[in-house]
Amino acid sequence: MARKLERLSAVKVKRANEPSMVADGGGLYLRVGPTQAKSWIFRYMVDGKSTDMGLGALHTISLADARAAAAQCRLLKHKGIDPKTHRDESLRQAQLRDHQSITFETCAIEYIESHQAAWRNAKHANQWRSTISTYALPKFGNLPVQQVDTEEVLGCLQSIWQEKAETATRLRGRIEAILDWAKVKGYREGENPARWKGHLDNLLPSPAKIKNVKHHSALPYAEMPMFMQDLQQMEGMGARALEFTILTAVRTGETIGARWDEIKHDLWTIPGERMKGGKEHRVPLSDAVRSLLDDLPKTDDFVFPGQRTNKGLSNMAMLTLLRRMNRKDITVHGFHSTFRDWAEDRTNTPREIKELSLAHQVGSQVEAAYRRSDLLEKRRDLMDLWSQYCSDQSGKVVKIA
């Protein structure tokens, strides 16, 4: 026999004044407390155990609203989803979205201010400020703390890991502490990209064993054509993602988040929420990039899908590929510098075009005039030349007006 629903009425709800649990049916109860405070409860079974989920107080949630909420809970249960877990996760995701504008710099400032009272002296706090300001903030200080990933941290550390091992070690620990603090505060989620054991110790030499060998995080542009030949011989989605990243001069996060509906023929429009500067960025696609995209499967929303359906490639995939290619001396982010050095040395491209091609903000009053346009077609000429250079080094100096 089916359980009866909607047993309560407005009158019954009003008259229920004794401490009790009054059933409305379908798992919905009106709970009356010792002080006659009334609230709604959805009761259901999980692994053979009864679980109560609060739906809100009567003065906020009406009988009709409580029934609607209970119906939604029953639907989730029917789909095999724990209603309470689902609600908690939804609230957590909403909170995380609200915190997405919190930058690493803001977190660093708050962390230092909240901990300096426990430090031995003012000098210790100043050392924290100095190392973070000198090495971390220029790299990713204005980046939302949620977007700080392994590539960002590695790019920051590699610049001093060989020459200033002690400073670099302290810097890594301080970045890790700030990111852990940000996670506890609800500003980010996921693993800490600055952790050493089981993570960066696989990517950087032990500080105790560092030899006097100088490594460069960026590939010299003269080596790019040969590197691209080697890269094109590599199989897998990580290889194609790295090739795409190099030819479009974008960052790791922008590539792994790329979706097919963002690409229209020879133009890729990246939404502002995935950009470092928070503004929409249009990327002109060369013939080489379009050919690469034509050869990719279109079975997922993501251009470069990961192992799970409708989830992008891991942000470690391209870095791992470089390690397989025995190129521990360079990083994915370093190709930004490779492109910039090539454009500077091998073209007469105006600075604003080069900066806009890298999605950098153009800051002076004179350059502000260019911001009325993103100079898409002039950037297209530059990206076409870059693709040609990557495939066949000519050595010519070219001019883009």
C-alpha cells in the first residue's frame, strides 16, 4: 500500500504545539521543539540507517515550500544521490564560485597578517613579505588563488632553484602554507601544487643534490622547429594539447579548459572567467592549428578531454609529456617566453600586438588607445608567422605594421 502524502494542513501545523515529530508523508516531518519552535525535517534511509536533513524553520519555509523541497529530495534518492551530500556539495561549489576573485596576493597578505604575531620577530615577517613579493607575486600574484597550479608554482621556483637553492626552498614552503590556508578558508580546492613530497620532488632536483648546472624554463626559439618535429612524433592527447598551446601562445589552463563551442572556424574565444586578467580573449587560429583541430575527435565537450567524460585534460599532462621527452629543463609556461623572444628578435611587430597576443594588459596612456580594439587581424598575421616558423625556420626578420 502506497504511503499517504500531504497529511498535514495549515490548521494542523498551527495547532501542533507539543514536542513531537508530525509526519506529512513521504519522509517530510514537522518537528516541534521544547520551546514550540517549529522546523521541517526530511527523514530518509542511507545504508540502512535513518538520516535527518533539516529543510528550514516554519517561519521561513512554508508547508508548500517544504513539500516541494521534500519532493526534490525524494527525486535525488530515486537517482541514487544522497540529498544531504548533494546540498552540501552545491553550497560548497557556490561558496567557491563566490571566492574565485580572491587573488593569491590577497591571500598572502592575509596569511602574513594573521600569523606574524606568533613569529619570533618582525624580521621573520619581513622575510616572508620579501620572498613572496620578489618571486611569487610577479608570477601569479594577481591570479585567483584557485587557479594557481603546478605550472605556475614550478615556473616561479625554477628561476632560482639552481642559483638560490635555500631561498627557493623557503619560497616553496611559504607558497605551500599560503595555499593550504586558502583551502581551509574555502578560497580554493584540490591538492596543493606547491607540496614537495610526492609532487614537486618528482619535478625538481633535491636541494641537497643540486649541481652547478643552469637550467632554463623557456626553450630558446632557435630550437623550436626541431622541438616541434619531435613533439609531432609523440602520441596522445597531451602531445596535441602542448602543440596547440605553443602555436596559440596561451596558458595551460586556457588549453585544458578549451571547449568546442568556443571555436568558430579560425577564431577561438576564451571566456573571461578562464583568463588571468578576467577579460574575454580572442585567439586567431592559424592553418596549422585548424589542421590540428580537424584531426581531433569531437566526442566530448572539451577539445582536449581527460580520462573521464566531460572533464578536461589534467593540468599535469603536458608537463608530464615534457618529462617523457627528457626535457626537464623547460616548462609549458616557458613557451610564452619563447614566443615573446622570437617575436622580439625575428619580427618588427609593435609591442602592443605582441602583448595582446599573450593576453597581457597594455598599460600606458598611449597604448590605451589600442585597447579599443584587440588588433585581431594584426595578431592573426603574427600567429601565422609563428606557426610557419615553428614548422620551418627561415631566419628572416619580418614586419607587421
